[in-house]
Amino acid sequence: MNASDNQIGETTRESMPSRRTVLGAGGAIGLALLKPESVFAQGADGANTIRVGFISPRTGPLASFGETDGYVLDLARKSLAAGLTVGGKKYAVEILDRDTQSDPARASQLAKALIDSSKIDLMLTTSAPETVNPVADACEAAGVPCLATIVPWESFYFGRGAKPGEPSPFKWSYVFSFGVGEFAKCYASQWSQLPTNKRVAALYPNDADGNAIREHLAPELEKAGFTVVDAGPYEDGTTDYSAQISKFKAAKCDIFNTFPIPPDFAAFWRQAAQQGLTKAIKIAQTAKTGLFPSSVTALGPLGYNLSSGAYWHKHFPYKSPLTGVTSLALAEGYEKTANKQWTQQLGASMSLLDAGFEALKASSDPKSKASVAKALSVLKTTTMVGKVDFTSGPVANVSTTPLIGTQWIKAAPGSKFKLDYVITENACDRNVPVAAKLRPYA
């Protein structure tokens, strides 16, 4: 949720460009700066080269999601340097990675450029609806197979026009990720570890993630015995959260749950501390934000004991079929190379490449878009995040993956980094080892 190791990390609200500025800049530069490679400019025989697009946010408000992508892509390219054999034929492989700058409009432009100018055979995309949905829509319109991850599947599926109970409208775009069921299971398991009044302060934005969570997750939490106090939808980029904080205090909530973009959470949580809300919070459960060490470290002591869900952790018991690297080796290799703390996006981005190339290998012809899309629709494999199975999803085009309860705690004296990220529950995947019991936030 990048060589990316030199990309910017979390920004403060004061230094972050406004959403309007980001979107305006992305629209202004247009296709002129996207620099798509043509088939001929790449100097490779198109018939014998598999071209894969990879789109993620590596700068802007969602930059923390793409911070590790450069390292992961480097490992993948090294593994594919000798080519990929499909159906007895060896193909050269090119991975064309692009930075959305956290701009949905730019994400769409980048996708169209990769489709039209670079003639990609498969699109891979990751990290939040602002990235994934416009890319998937462009692929769907052009008839190009697309595989996505790290977006609540409801945001991807229903957020793009699918209707409950109706056949899937999508022929080309697929997602493997967590969804409301995984959030609900993880949260109920995590929150049961501490005594609370079960009143949940819900801060959900007016965006694809927030609206999907409000509609689908909140009712599940109510069924599990929690009372959800929803402060109402707010716009991304909001700077004053006094009204929401007052509502949560009046309702005496002692659990907090949120799905904002990282800069918005930083602004809210600092105001919540200033106005006394954080003192009453026993469990502070974050999603979409609070996933990465850079954003949590930036909060100082306010980041200690924040809870989140991990879609990958260095102690996951899985390895990459593409590179052969284990989860622990991936994390340790990144820390050594980048001199930064590992993040859960390492395994997620690796799993996207894992699944994408497994689909290419399973296709009868990797240069046939219909063949690749068919291979995606029945793909069954084990990636670095665990099982991916499109034959048993909740709806067509979707495979669900686990979400594991975690918590940020102050690292032991002498540790290289300020925080440690520990696994506190494993209801969604019992193969994942639990390391600690949940600590109260306040």
C-alpha cells in the first residue's frame, strides 16, 4: 500500500502537494512525459519478446506503497534475464515499470501508453484503487489482460461497476487481494484480545476504499458485536478533523478504525492527540495507512502500538516461485541493499510478479491476449503472500488472500530501526506464526 530506493517516502501534510495540485500536474504533463517505448525503440523482436507493464505509485501521497518496487523489479529482471519458456518456446522478457505519481488520471494515461505504444502482453498493477482501478479500466477497454493486487477486492469489483448477484462485466481484469471478509475476520480476532466497550470510531473517506468499507465492512463489524460510530465521509486532503474527533469523544469510543491515505491519517492522528482522543483509545486499527515503517516512524511516540493488518510479513512461510527467494531472505536482502527497514509491500509486489508470470507460463500462447486472460481466469498457484486461486473466489475475476493482525511496537534497545512490526493474530491463515499478544494503544 522503488530503483525505487531513492523515491520519496511519507510526506507531512505541510510539505505534501494538494490533491488538486497533484491531479493538475498529472493532467498537464499529459502523454508527453510518459516516455513509452515503441516496439522498435526497444530493439527487440516483438514476436519473440513478452512485454509486461508494471504500474504503481512511487511518488506522491501513496509513495510508501511503491518504495520497495525498484528492489523487487530488479530481482525479477535478474531471474528473467535468460528468458521465459512457455510451451517449449523461449521468449525474451521486458518489464516496463511506471510511476503514477499517486495520480489516477496519470495512471490511466500510463496504462494507455503501455497498451498502445509499447504493445504490452500483460499488465500488472498494485496499490490502492487510485492506481489499480483506472489501469484495470484502460485494460478492460483495450482488451489487454490485467492482474492487480493490494486493493480491497470490493473496491476493485463493485467500485468499477459490477453489481451484486449479476454476472461479472469484466473479461480482462483480475485481482487477488484481501476484502471485507478478511478485514472482519482479522479485526474480530485482533480486537477480542483486549477488554473494550466495543464502540468503534470509524473514519472512512469519500473515496473508493472508504465507500466500499462503509457499505460492506461496517455491517460485518456490527454483526460481530461492535457498535460502529461513523463520522461520515470526508474528502481526501482534509486538514481539520475537529468535528470527527468531537463525535468520537462524545460517543466514548475506545476502538479506532480508519482507511485514509497516509498524509491524511498523520494530520488526523496529531489532532486527535492534541484534542485528547488518543488517550481514550485502547485499539487503534489502521488500514491503507500505518502499513509502512516510514509513515509510522514519522509520527514519533504517537506511532507506538498502532495496529494494522499485514497482507505480507517477513515471517510468512512462503517463497517466490519466480525468484526462489524466501520471505525472510527478501526482507533481509532489501534492508541490506537499501539500508531501510523492510515493508510489507515487498512481498505483495513480488507476489504480483509471481502470479503474473505463472499465468504467462500457463497460457497456450503468451503473445495471445485471449490466451493469457483465460490462464488468469483459472490460475491456481502459491505466491509469496500465499495461495492465489481464481477458481474459488467470491465472484469471478477475484481471488481472496489473507490479512494478518499486526502491531507496531517500540524496538528493543540497540535495534537498527526504531520500530518492530509483530504478528498478533492469524485467523485468516493459520500457517503464519503469531509472535505477540496485542498491546493497548493508550
